[in-house]
Amino acid sequence: MPNPLVLIPARMEATRLPGKPLAEIGGAPMIVQVWRRAREAAIGPVVVATDSEAVTDAVRAHGGEAVMTRRDHPSGSDRIAEAARLVDPEGRHDVVVNVQGDFPTIAPATIAAAIAPLSDAAVDIATIAFAITREEERTHPDIVKAVGSEVAPGRLRALYFTRATAPYGEGPLLHHVGLYAYRRAALARFVALPPSPLEQREKLEQLRALEAGMRIDITLVEDEPFGVDNPESLARARALLSV
């Protein structure tokens, strides 16, 4: 079974909601709420990876662990790759789980579910998705759809990810959640690859892995985690985690 290290990337310069890691939700900064959910998943040590001393101070003030990374990373994946080297230079953890720092309401069981496909040695990266139930999300480009073939009950092998409405025809559509569990070697390979054509066209980083022939498997979950990236979603998270 995998031996995961959970990393939560956090940066203060979000375009639509600047400073959001420190936004107060339920009596604590949002990044602390995410750290708590990841700790409750109980799959391995949890560390916040950030380029902000304010975020580091907030996490440590609530008993968490944080590591400072470079400011010039183009993506969260690059940030966690550096953090993994800093936190675990000996490579004791063979899996790195990337939990987005703007998922304060995510269920701990959902985080734990992400690593399940990595019990199969053929899988490089694992992620999660849930069935879309709101009609407006079926066509919304901000809702990323996962397309895959079933390999086991509740588990798919990813064929594609897209902002379009796919697959065509009658049947369920899957909302992809940007939470990833990487084999350590797969993460190193992924961040060393240049951006791929489909990645650049769809603005979806995970397509780089598929275009390079890496295998991504998807666990289907019941929880519907959402990212906080605007004032409306912040208000929603505050309502859910009100004290």
C-alpha cells in the first residue's frame, strides 16, 4: 500500500480572491481549515507548501506544519514537487497527495479515497470525480468533465479531461476535482515535462500527463467539494463551517 505525504499548496496572489488562504472561515483561516480536513483523512503527514510568511505563521499558530517554497512556481504541482524534496529528501514517502488549498469543506474521506487506485502498480496518478447533478454545470466551461472507462466498481481509467460537455449523448457526466495523488517518480516526471498542446488549449494541466502516456485513474466519490475562488463561494463555505 502507498505511504503518502499530503501537501497543500497555498499562494496569496490569487487573481479573483487575493489573500484567500487567510480568509476567515469558521473561526480559522481557510488554509487551516484545509489542513484540518487533510489531517482528519489520516493517510499521512500533512504540510502546507507556500511562498508566504503570513501563511506559514498562520498554519504554525494553529499547530500545523508549513514549508517555504520559491515564489516563481508556475503551478501548484511545481510547488509541491519542491516541497516534497524539502520535507522528505530521503524519499521515504512514495506517494505525494496534492490537496488544493481552497477546499475548506472537503470531506476527509474524499481525500483518503484519492489514493486507492495507487494500489495498482500500473497507475501513475490518481484523482477523484463525482456525478454532476445540476443542469447548468453540464455545459459550464469552469466545470471540468472527466471522461473514462470503468476498470472496477467506482473507479475509471481516465481517457480525457475537458471543459466541454463530454461525453456526448445520454448518460451521466462527471465533475473532476483537482485533487491528485502522484507516485513520487510520476510527480518528478510530470513537472519535468513541457506544457503539452492540449494542456495549453484546454488550460488543464492534467492533460500533459495523458499526452505523455501516463496513466490516471479516477475514484468516484459522493462528496461534492468546491473551491473557494470568489466572494460567493467564500460566503458558501462560511455558511457551511459557521461556528
